[in-house]
Amino acid sequence: MQPVPTPGAGDAKQARPPAKRILPPKPLAAGIVALAFTVVLYVIELLDVILPARLDDGGIVARSLGGLDGIAWAPLLHSGWGHLLANTVPVLVFAFLAMAGGIGQWVMVTATIWLVGGVGVWLAGPPEPVVTVGASGLAFGWLAFLLVRGVFNRSVAQLAVAAVLLAIWGGMLWGVLPGQAGVSWQGHLFGALGGVLAAWLAGKADRAASRKTAGGAGPVAG
């Protein structure tokens, strides 16, 4: 007897493995998520302008117990429209591309960057009265994730995308070094480290899922 082909088996051979995608599997949904996140940043900045409360005071204050909760809020806050505008394009582009592994993986990646970047700023940032705010740590984390994921996934296509991103936004990476007044190099550095950690975790999870799928495929009975 001849084995019956598994539906879609021919397509699976030609399709790019999920771990090696360079674009989100659902581009429209990914675009909506990236845009919605950016809109939230603009709404929060508008509220900061029109409300009497100083929302920016909710950012990270290094080595202060009172500023520890700023880890949760700092990426959502900005010191002004100029600060937010500078982050807008990187946030939109990097957030969208980082959803190549699906929105679920993107949530994990973003949470890792958010936590590592925030804790890093709290431990190594400038002391009170300095308050650190801004989504640039997330942008650096997503960029680092996109730059190194191809290494962990052994994907030439992802490495090619990384080369393009490096050519366009490579100058951003200097932001992980101290020297520019009013810029949190700690947020950039630890955000980027969070992105590298997230890429390693995502790659490890993808490889485990691939082994589980391969192990679950049994022989075809004749």
C-alpha cells in the first residue's frame, strides 16, 4: 500500500520554518499591534500635557524603593513631544519586525526587554533626583533582538535583514555608551542586553518546539 501524503506536506517543504521568518505571519495584525502601542504612547504624552499631574515623575529613580515601580511605567512615558517623536519610527518598525515569530513570542520578547532594561536602569542609572523615562530602551532591545536572532536561528535571511537594519540604524548603537547629556545610556545598554537574552530564549523555545514536532511524527503504516 502507498502512504497517504499529509495535507499540506508539499507546502511545508517550501514554506520558511516559523523560527526563520523575517516578517510577521499576520502582517496586518502585527501592524495594528505596533501602531496601537505607539498610539498609547501619544495618548499618555497628551494626558501628561493637559493634566495637572506630572506623569513623568512615575519613571525609574535608580536605587530608590519609591522609584522601583517606575520599571513598569518608564517605557510608556516621555519627557516631551520631541523625545516621543524621536522614538516613534524605531518603535513602529522594530516592534513590527519583532513579531516575525508571532504576537505571542513578541509579548515574551517585549516583557524580557522591559524587565531587564528597567532593572538595569534601577541598578546602574543616575541617582535621585534624576527620573528615567522613554521607550528607547524597548527600541534598542527590539533592534538587538532582530540583529542577533539570525545567529541563534542559523538563518541567512534573518542575518540579511539584520545587516539592512544595521546599515540604517547602526548609529543608534552608540547610544549604549555614556557621554551624551540627558540620554540614558543605561536604558539603551540594558534594553539591548534584554533583546539579546530574548533572542536566545526565543531560539531555545523554537528549537524545543521543532524537536517535539519531529519526535511526534510517527511512521506511516502500510
